[in-house]
Amino acid sequence: MNASETALQGKQTVTEAMLYLALELAERKWKVAMSDGTRAPSRYTADAGDTTALLACVARAKARVGLAGPVVIRSCYEAGRDGFWLHRWLLEQGIENVVVDSSSIEVNRRARRAKSDRLDADKLLAMLMRYHSGERRVWSVVRVPTPQQEDARRPHRELERLTREQTAHRNRIGSLLALVNLRVKSVAGRDWQRWWEAHAERLPESLRGEIEREIVRLRLVRAQMKTLQATQREQLEKGAQPQVAQLARLRAVGMSSAWVLVAELFNWRHFANRRQVAGCVGLAGTPYDSGDTHVEQGIAKSGNRRVRWLLVELAWSWLRYQPQSTLSKWFNKRFAGGGARLRRIGIVAVARRLVIALWRFVKDGVIPDGAELKPVAA
């Protein structure tokens, strides 16, 4: 027995059959590209959402490359409109799947580049094989929430959309009234109904009808908002959202803000350090350091923009309601004396430090330096 045979003795030398599968998802048709890693890709088209057709494509690809018996299938697709149901279904079929952040996929830097669903599927397939061959940084893999964690994000996102709709209806009513030189301070105030009854007869018939229909839609939106807010309060009272209640104990952090931070960030994401926290919401720096060129390009603005916008608003609120905190004193010393542009730069820095402090507060119960808690209700 030679040395090589001795080294292989007791080892599993059978190579598992492998099939790589890349999905380019669209509204009507899905492009499917598959390969065993040695042959040219097999390309198929399936109706969007047709899982039976997708399994048929896999069977055809296995037959084409001559794979029989147990086969390890590894797949990928870009995060987007279809969400994560497909990821969960693929796992149920025994297929190893990763959901890819589309913004992390490398592209050709030529001024003009060809782009089609077929080319995108081929690109995903090539990068999938590179990913599983050891190039883990070839793209960014999205962390998939559980169905319960994903569902927990629905109420505050719906509230956000309803708030925008409410503002649009109010502005529309005000604009329509301005056409006949009528001004009203608030369309939703206590005196609105009495004011409308007193002035409605002065309006032309069609204009009055349009405004009344806007009023009906506005009332419907407000009723739905109250229902969602009542549901959130009920969950808090039952103790179903301990992290939300914990965050809301801090001055400057309201229930709505705490709810968004927990559902979008702290409830299901796990961070190893503060850089990961800042990077997740796009508040990490992006230096450009090449040769003699050293430029700071500003924050990355990647990740969850909903949380990033909220954190900037919370940063201003923090300066107002937590003036004795170390973070507020740092901002006042370094940025408050400058101009408006310097303060805008400083508030982003406050937002970055604030999200790290809130993460530590939720994770370990460490109260931010100098911060005050709200008094406990009797």
C-alpha cells in the first residue's frame, strides 16, 4: 500500500453530486439557470410562483447532466418583491438556498453593459458557484426572519403608509379650498365639522362633492390608524412586546419609534459589535483611500433606510429631551456652535452613536451615559 492509499484509508472519497440553481424573479416569468459546475448552464422559463414548474425544471436539468440518485441542490435569488416565502419553500424541498442583497452584486463597469433576465440569471449562477467554492465575500447574504418576525413588521409599516395617506388627503382638501379663497388651519381639528357645515354651501357643487369624498377617505384612514394603534397598545399592556416597553422607558423615545426599532432591527437581528449595528442601517463611513487620495465619502446609506430616517429624527429628539446625556454634551461641544451644515453632519454622527447605545440598552440593559428614564406610572 503506497503513501497516497494510506492517507485515503478511512476517508470518505465519494464526491456528492451537486446542482446549482439560480432564479431571476420577475412579475410574470422566472428565468432559471442550472449547472453541475462543469457543463454549460441549462436555462428554463417558468411562470412566476409556479413551484410545480420549478421542480420540473430541476428534474430536466438533472436528466440533462446525467445526475441520478441523491443530489445536493444549492440555489439563490435576489431579495425583492417575492419576499421570503420562496426561500422557505426551497428549504422544505431540501434545497440549500441563500437570499442575496441585490445591491451587493458586482456589475461590469463599462459605460454600456448588456442586461437581460437571462444574463442576470447566468450571473447569479456563476456567483453562486464562487460563493460555495469559498468566496464568501462575493456578495452579501440577507438574514431571513421567521414568519412570525416578518409578520411583526406589518403593523408599523401599514401605519407609516396610512400616515402618508392622511397627510395627502389633508393637503388635497386644503388645496381645493384655496381655489375659492377659503383657508382652514386644520382639516382634522375639533372645529373642522362645524367649520365645514358653515362654509360648504359657498362652494360650487362639483368642488363640494370632491371635497366631501376626500373627507370620507380621510376619516377611513384615521379610523384604520386608530385601530392599529389600539392593537399595539393592547400588546404592550399584555407584555407581548417587552423590548418595545424597555426602549420606550427612555426619554425622547416614544412607543411608535420603539416599535419600529424593535421590529425592524433589534428583535431578530444579531450583531457581534457596534460596527455591524451602524452598518446595518447605513450609518457606517465609506472612506476612499487609494494611493495619495484620501477622501471620506460620507455614510454608506445602505441597509434599512426606514430605521436610518427614524434614527436621524430620534437624534434631534434626543438632544431636546436628554440634554444632560453624554451624547448631547458631545454634540453641543463639537457641532452646536457651527453653521447649519456642520449641525447636519453632527446629527448623523449622533444618530450613529445613538443606535449603538440603544442596541446596548436592549441587549444588556446598559443605560446610555447621562440618560434619564421616564417616571414609572403609579
